[in-house]
Amino acid sequence: METVSVNLGSRSYPIRIGHGILANFGAAYVDRGLGKSAAIVTNPTVAAHYLEPVRNSLSAAEVQVTVVTMPDGEAYKTLETAGTMCGDLIRAGLDRGSCIVALGGGVVGDTAGFVAATYLRGIDFVQVPTTLEAQVDASVGGKTAVDHPLGKNIIGAFHQPRMVYIDTDTLRSLPRREMAAGMTEVIKHGLIRDPELVACLEEKLEALVDLKVAPEEIDGLIAQNCRIKAGVVEADETEAGLREILNYGHTVGHAIEVVTDYRVYRHGEAVRLGMLAAGKIALDKGFWRGADFQRQNALIRRLGVPEGAEHLNVNRLLERMESDKKARSGVIRFVLPEAIGRAVSCDTVTRCEMGAGIRYMQRYSAEEGQELI
Ligand code: NAD
Ligand code: GLY
């Protein structure tokens, strides 16, 4: 088992990564000195696969366990679901010394994390992520939130988990579309921070998405992504500056999720479309070279260009972007790459440049990734 540390003073925590380690979760939980009473928050899809080993390992470690389930899907990452969850916790008698165990993908992790941040003004929580998206991104860094019809992740709090526990074998039951969605964030991490990771993806993207490599290599990939994210979060926990680069592709991506009511694209797919738009803006503004843009787009093509973006209304996307929480005083902020492995945040993108970026993304989507530059 590998451990990546997130060093945040009194809020520091370990990320434990390995394969076939789920049955040892209870022991790791007790080692961290967490509460004698725990609520496992999950959804029916994940519960069918992984609830028993997690529950049994906690019971074997003499932890009293309550199970709380939320419906499956981004459309349920809402205040209403969080409210229902709080009712379940109150009825189960969870107190300040209790701990929430978020077992699932980013939707379960963000919602359970938000409840942990607010229930009794904040209790401990642990992330046990079971999607690639959550293992390489959502479970690390303490951003918790629910969505609103008017904005993605717009109601939330920074609340760091006490531990992240990743069994990469859980990826074996994940549909390929979900693996590809999560791999978008891996590409993102490479593009903003790690040229070697981009080279590795160029060599074996399909084998990684299909898990046709040794389990140790998957563990290593997850660990490398956790290190990248941890490094950024350690430098800027509450997104005063540097952490913004983790939002590459998200300005347009979040707007796409909102205007499609969170029902058409997976989060990673919307971000993939957003990276096409932001990459084009970076090209037009002279931030990066055409050759780098083409390397990004080649990876996106191999992962799959999400279809149907040509039907999105450009003005509605722009409106959403203006009211997104990443905008400050109405100025829309974009993360733009400067080279493979380096990105900056920029607030001087004109409406015209945004429109050109979005229209490029739409043509790319309509033509399934025909090279357009
Ligand atoms: P998700 O949680 O909806 O999971 C995707 C699907 O896979 C769901 O149907 C889920 O039930 C199922 N599933 C989960 N694990 C499985 C497994 N092992 N086997 C089979 N099926 C499984 O989506 P996601 O892509 O994991 O997360 C997306 C969410 O994460 C978005 O809401 C996004 O905003 C959020 N996110 C948050 C952060 C953050 O820093 N907090 C970062 C990135 C993404
Ligand atoms: N996913 C962006 C962040 O954690 O900051």
C-alpha cells in the first residue's frame, strides 16, 4: 500500500492507495483514531458492490455502523438530498464524535462531505472513492458542495477529510464511460502540471482506461495524480490563487452541466469539452503553441469527443459562465495553458474570444474530433 500525504498543518491527512485493500478499511479507520460510531453514506449502485466489505471491516473493528443511502446521479447532488441525509443522521443519533464514511464517486463524496462540513457545525469524514474521477480528484482537497439549478457546486464548504482510502480494484466494476470521464481529470493534471504524465498517457491511454496494465501501475497512476493535486492544495488550500489551475476546462464545463440540467454529460465529459474551448482560447491569445494544442486534442479524441455540443446555445453558456462562482465581479476567469505542464488563470478573455472557443468546441464535437486547426 502506498501513502500520499496532504500536508495542511492540523488538517493534514493520508491518502492510502492499493488494490484489494477494502477489507482492511476498518483497521485503517481505527488507526486514524476516528469515532466509535460511523455513518457510511453511499448509493444503491455502489452499495451493491462494496458496502458489505466496508461495513464488515468497520464492525470487525468494533465501530458501530449506520448506513445512509442517497439516490444515484448528479441530479441528486442537492440541498434537498443533504437535508434528507441530515435527518437520517439525527435519527441514527450521530454526535460530534461520529464520522461519515463517503463510499462512492464524486457525487456521494461531495454531498456527504458537505453534510460532514455542516452537520453539528462539522464532524469528521473519510473518503472511500470508487470512481476514477473521485480517486484522482474529487476525494482529495476538501472541496465539498451541492449543486443548484442556477449553478454547479454553488453551495459548499472547504472541509478536509481525515483520510482518503483508495482501493483501485473498485475501478474494475466501473463502466468504461465512467473510466473515460475520470481519465479527463488525469489529462487535465498532466496538462497543467506534469509533462511526463502527458507523455505516459500518449503512450498507453487506452490500456489505462481499459485497466489492461498491472494493478501496481494503476495504483501508481492514482498516486501520481493525488500527489499533483495534494501539491496544489498544500500551496493554496482555499483557492486564493494557484488552486484555480485545477479548474482547467471547468469554466465552460460547469456551464455545460448547468444548461443541460446535469443530465446529458458526465462531469468529466463536460470538462473535456471545456478543455477544447479553453485550449482554443489559449491558442488564439498566443498563450500556447498549436503543436501543444494538437497534443491535447489528440488525447481528447482518443478518449472520445462528447457528442451533441453543437446544439448548446452559446449565449446561455456565456450567461451561466458570468454567474459561475469562478467569476469575480462579473469577470469570467479562465485557466489557460501556457505549455504542456503549465497553466495560469486569466481574467482578460474577451466575449469574442470566449465565443470563438465555444464555437470551436461545438464544431469539434459535431465533427467528432476532425482536426480543425
Ligand atoms: P458519480 O459519483 O456520479 O459516479 C459515476 C457513476 O458510477 C454513478 O452511477 C455511480 O453510482 C457509479 N459508480 C461509482 N463507483 C462505482 C464502481 N466502483 N463500480 C460501478 N459503478 C460505480 O460521478 P463521478 O464522476 O465519480 O463524480 C462527479 C462529481 O464529482 C461531480 O459532481 C463533480 O462536480 C465532482 N467533483 C468534485 C471535485 C472536488 O474537488 N470536490 C473534483 C472533481 C469532481
Ligand atoms: N477540482 C478542483 C479543485 O479541487 O480545486
